[in-house]
Amino acid sequence: MCTAFLRIAWLLQTSSKAQPFREAIDLQKKQLFNHNQRVGCIDYNDVEDYVIDVVFSKAFDLYPRDGGNFHVPSAALLKTSRNAEIARHVVVAAVPLNIADITQENDYCKGSFDEDQNFKTKSVLCMPIYNSDKKIIGVTQLINKINGNPFNESDANTIEAFSIFTGLGIHNCQMYENACKLMAKQSVALEVLSYHATAQNDETEKLMTCDIPAAENLGLYTYEFNDLPMSEDETLKSTIAMFRDSNIIKKFRIPYDVICRWTCSVKKNYRPVTYHNWRHAFNVAQTMFTILYTGGLIPLFDDLEVFALLAGCLCHDLDHRGTNNAFQVKVESPLAMLYSTSVMEHHHFDHCIMILNSEGNNIFQSLSSEEYRKVIKMLEHAILSTDLALYFKKRGDFKKIVDEGEKEFQEPIKKDLLKAMMMTVCDVAAITKPWEVQYEVAHLVANEFFEQGDIEKTQLGEKPIAMMDRDKQDELPKMQVGFIDAICIPVYKMFAELNPGLEPMFVGVSNNRNNWQALAEDNEPKTTEKDKENEKEKDEIKEENDSPQTIKPPRTSKVKPDQPLTARKSSIKSKQITPQKKVAIKEPKGKTKICTLM
């Protein structure tokens, strides 16, 4: 036994989404009413081959005399009506049924046939309704052709077309209903997630009651800024100071509790990974603050753009998992399935929007609809621009603009390009810091990369690339130099040419390049005169062994006869980092020599 559930009439009457379907079905009804006294549409679901007793839940009758309005017969009539019996036969047999005169059909004329005593059934044309899976989900009946004649082949073709269209309509309505249910589930899940992801009231109140020092007193205007000695609370206060001293809070009428709650929520939504955590986001925002005000770029942007840039820096790595885009694609993660390009960057932006949509966290709530649209677009552009793959695509165009002497950047395309390059400048700015800071940060990045490499080894059974291979960490100084040459030097040089106020960053990265180069050279094995002599002797022995001439007695060697061949090589010195006399390098005490690609 199967129950039925027809959705056509319900959706047409309650959902504006179904209006096009209603208008289209009305055209079909007009054509049918020209020839028939009554049209019935009955639905059911999931009839299996062995089911004989089919039960319909609803029927919708259309009478031409009522202008095509729907009538819903009672549930009792659906069980006793002979029309329903014919419909059941069509469902079970899965074939259309055309009866010219019902009174001549012994199988269907037993007992009272018509539920309406004023309506006598004579001819019946019944057609199954299929869904996209070729399953019968209902039937359509035509009863009593108006001219009194039996239904012909043309009528059958018409009702077949109508049934196909009805099946599509029912299928679409079911899909829409399922989508509504999924959206409701998503809404509930988002509500629960938002509760746990947003800052609690006590965190917000604690920040609100703190005294916020001036940004200048916190050192936020300097290129040498170092957050390592700061506490977590001090980073939060510094963030509020940047928004306050840039006049953003006052300009855009942000409630103080909202900006404090949003800041705490953003911090909370960074995972405790080794490098791409809240500290990194805070440093990126501080660098943006510095290049705008100390670097002299602030005249190029309006207040809304500054707001979007600072917020974008703080949110640009939200929910980072400590693995890169290539790893997400390699393991076919849900994020990689969701986004085809810039996988993590798209996720960071979506997570940013989730926080903004959480209660009490919308720092843009006082903006007009047009301003809100603009700031969200700028926010997305800023976050996606941190993908280095996009940086490489845009760098050539930016260099051309800088070489042409552009200073104003008033054209939207040029300004977007400038903002994209600024995000990269801030994202890798640790490479420009004083050596002690750069060395510490490089240590953090290296460990995060090695952790990804360990996963690739142990879980994927693959050999990671060198910069993520813990076994090759001694080669990283050389790779760090390559990274600086390929990515960092070009962009910082362009910005130094763009504005002299940004030259300290270029000087910083150049100094650090020299330091990494010195470490790379220190890692190279030293070749002594004895090593050279032994290598020369090995080559001569190899030549004699390979020669087709008569084997001669062994040559006199300076190496003792019982000494193994490997002993002829001088042992490689321990690769302990020691400062080079020719370069002033100070390594932090107690730290293992490590560097990595920023």
C-alpha cells in the first residue's frame, strides 16, 4: 500500500515561485476544456511492482463550468470512487487507459460509479504521470468528451503532453520543497555555529572596558613593529586602536560593542595553527596601517576603502587549516570540491561573511545599501588577492603602471591592482622585519610547512616538496633566498619606486636576503686540499678500471691499504649556524637553524 501526496495545487496557491508553472498549466487546461467535461489529477509516490492496493491521498478535479478552478474530493471518495479504481489500474499496469463507454466495461461499472449524482461518467481517458526517474507519481484523467464522442488518438496525445508537463511541475515543486528544507537545516546549523564561533559577552565586555593606548604609543606606525612580546589582549587593544585612530569607528558610526565583539570573534575564528593564526592576521593589518599612514599611501584612498583594507587584512586567513591550496586539491577536501580556484582564499572570505552575519558582529551595519555593496566587494577582492597565484598574474601589469610613473591611481582598474599588490606586500611583510623578528617568524612558518609535509608522508604516502620536507630543512636558507628573489624583491622594489616612504621595506628585505644568503653559504660543505687530492686519485683509479688495457698493479696511494674508500672523504662538518664575520648575523640563542619560504 502506498500513500499519495500531491503538491501541485498547494504550491500554486501558496508559493509565488510557482506562478510561471501556474500560467503555463492554464494554457494546457484551456485546450483540454474545449473537449472534456472534467479533468482529474491524482498523485501517489513510489509504487513498487508488487503493490496492488494503491492509495491516493488527494485528487484535484477541474470542471470547465467553474472556470477551471480546483476541487478537492474527500479522502473517502478516493477509496470508493470508480475513478480512483481506474487510476489504480493505470498505476499498477503502467499503461494508459481509454474507455469509450464505461457502462460497457464490466470491470469498472460494478456498483455506483460516480460520486457526483449530477455527473454521469461515460468516457474516460487515463494517463500515468512520470517523474524524472521514470517512476509513476500520479495519473491524469479526462472524463466525458463534451461532444459525447469517445476520446481519440489526438486527445491521447494532448493528455500525454499534459501529463509530461505535470510531471515536470511536480518534480520541480518537490525539488523546491527539498531545497527549502535544506535551507532551513543550514539556517539552524549556521545559528548553532554562530553561537560557538562568535565572541561571548564577557570577552566583549572585557575589551570594552580596557584603556586603549594611542596607536603611536603602541608602535603601530613603525615598519619595525614586533608583536612577539605582546599578550593576546594587547593585540586586541592594538586592533581597536588602529580602527579608532584611523577615524573609522567615528566616521561609520560603529557601535563600540560591535567593533569589540567583531574583533574578538575574528580572533576566535583563527585556528591554533603554527603560523597562519590570529598573530599573522594582526601583523598583516598592522603593516597595512603602516604603509597607509607612514608610507604615504593614505591620500590615494577614501575612508571606506581604508575600512575594507584593514578589515580584509584581519580576515584574510580566517579558519586557516595550516595547509595550502595544493594540499586541499590533492586530498580532494570538501573545500576543494566547493571552490575551483583560490580554494582557501574563497573559504576565508565566506567565513568572514558568516561572522558579519552573526548577531552583534556586523561592523558595516550603519552603511547605506550602496556602501554595503561596495565594501563587501572590496573585502572579497582584498582577501582573494592574497593568493600568490593571482599575484604572479597581476605583477607584470602593476610594474608597467609603476614604470610609467603613475602616482594618482584614480582609474578603478589601476586602483584595484594597487590594492591587490598592497595585500601581498602586507601578507609577506615578515620578510622585511629586523633580522631577529624575521628569523623567529621564519621558524614558525617552517614548522607549519613541515607539518603539512609530515601529513603527506605518513597519510598520503607521498614525498613532499623540499620546502615542506623536514629531512631537508638544512637546504631551506638557499630556498629562502630564491623565494625572496622571485616574490619579495620585485614587489618591494616597485613600491619603493612608487613612494619613497615605502623604501624601508625594500631595505629590510634586502638585508634579510643577505643574511639568508650567508646562512646558505655556511651550509655548503667546505672542500679542503686533501679532499681535492683524494677526489683526483679516485678519478684516476676509475679511469684505470674502465680502461680495456691490461690491468696494471695498483698505484701507490697516500691512503693506507686497509682504510675503506669512504674514509678518503673528509667528514662533512656539523651544520651548526655560526655568524659569518663578513655579514652581521645574530641568531637567537637556543634556536635551531631553520628558515623557510614566507
